[in-house]
Amino acid sequence: MADADMRERVNTGIPGLDEMLRGGYFKGTVNVVSGDSGTGKTIFGTQFILEGAKKGEKVMCIITSEESKSIVREMYTSFGWNLEEYVNKGLIVFVDITDPSLRLQKSVEIAPSELIKSFKKLVESKIEEIQPSRIFIDSIEALFLAIESNYKLRTLIDDVFGVFRKHEVTSVITVGAMYGLDSMVEYGADSVVKLGRIIAGNNLQRSIYVMKMRGSGTINEVRVLNISDSGMQVLAQSPYLE
Ligand SMILES: Nc1ncnc2c1ncn2[C@@H]1O[C@H](COP(=O)(O)OP(=O)(O)O)[C@@H](O)[C@H]1O
Ligand SMILES: [Mg+2]
């Protein structure tokens, strides 16, 4: 049944990536983007939700480690993207979990699994209220880092991902490469895109590949990821120099 499926695809908004995914993400799936610090995860997710907002869709961005102000500022200085314009139109909704009014900030007094439970509740009520087509979570590790048992971690990850699948919202979730948490998060995802850097001689290249995509063929190549003043794009070439 290769490529004969009738499942709806959602374009990623990243030129060149939809081709690698044979048409984009499946609607309603949980899609992880992982990579070290500075590999482009935040840009990736922002470009993904911006693509929806530009088409008039409502999208949501959940930030776990900094204030939404800083992401808005960075995307403006990097690419001139004016996220605020979409926020004002009600098309982009930021959920800042460090906002004290949500009472969800990380604290030694709160048991890690309690924090995740409250996060799940918060996200679910926001999804029901806003009904976004796309969600971007940047990033998930702050939430799960304190969970010590791998078994518990798997269960909690499945639990949180289940909320997105249930509401048929297409999500992009970033995870950094810390303490092996990324592999646990990748395990529960419908698709995983890996961002990285490759050093070849004096040359530093950004790279991207599709590590997995449930229910779809993909292009099994490592390709060059280019970030410029107009954003992120995938080039149809290998980052490894001859
Ligand atoms: N206009 C631009 N042109 C080229 N590279 C850029 C531009 N804006 C930002 N970058 C690069 O993008 C990188 C940051 O990507 P980011 O998505 O924040 O990474 P991550 O979230 O994985 O830590 C920076 O290290 C910077 O080098
Ligand atoms: Mg980031």
C-alpha cells in the first residue's frame, strides 16, 4: 500500500522537508525534532506553526524554559518574522508555562510526576479552548528530566502524547540530547527528525535526516540544512564533502 494511503498530510513549512517525508506529517501525529543545542530546533518549530498561521489556521506554542517574549524577539531579529502580528490576530497563542499565573513552574517542592499531570491538564484545556490545528512544544525535556525510572518515563510520555493524538492536532515537539532522554521521547513519537552538525575538514555543515516515520516511506539520506535570513530549508545535497 506504499503511498496509497488516504491519510491527510500537513506540510511542515520547511522547504525541502516535505519531499523527504513524502508529503509532510500525517495529520494528528506527534512529531519529535531532536538535536544538540543550536542545531535549529526552535527555528524548525516556529516555522512549522507560522506556516499554519499564514494560512489562517489557529496554532499554539507551548514554551517550557524561557519566556515567550524571547522567542518572539529572536525570530524577529533572525528572520524578521513578526509573530506578534499573528498573536494580535488570535492565530498564534503562546502558552508560557513559566508564567506564575499558571502555577506550573518547576519547583523542588512539586513532585515531577505531579508537574507532568498538571501540564497535561493545562495543555488539554488549552487545546479544547483554542482548537489549534498545529502545536509546537519547545522543549519537552524540562518536564521529564526529573523522572528517574525509565518505565515511569515511558508511561508519562505516552500519556502526554496521547492528549495530542486524541485531539487530532499535529504537533512538533523538540527535545535536546540530554541524559538519554531524547531516545525515550523518540520512542513514543510518530516521527523523528534529527538535526545536527557535521565537521568535514574545516567545513561546518548543518545536517538533517528523518530517523523514523510511522506509516510512511521517507528519503533515507542525510541532507544539508540551511539557515539563512529567510529561514530554514533543506537542500537536496549531502553534508559530507567528497
Ligand atoms: N539569520 C540567520 N542566518 C543564519 N543562521 C541563523 C540565523 N538566525 C539564527 N541562526 C542560527 O540558528 C541557530 C539557533 O537555532 P535554534 O533553533 O535556536 O537552535 P536550538 O533550538 O536547537 O538550540 C543559531 O545558532 C544561529 O547560528
Ligand atoms: Mg531552542
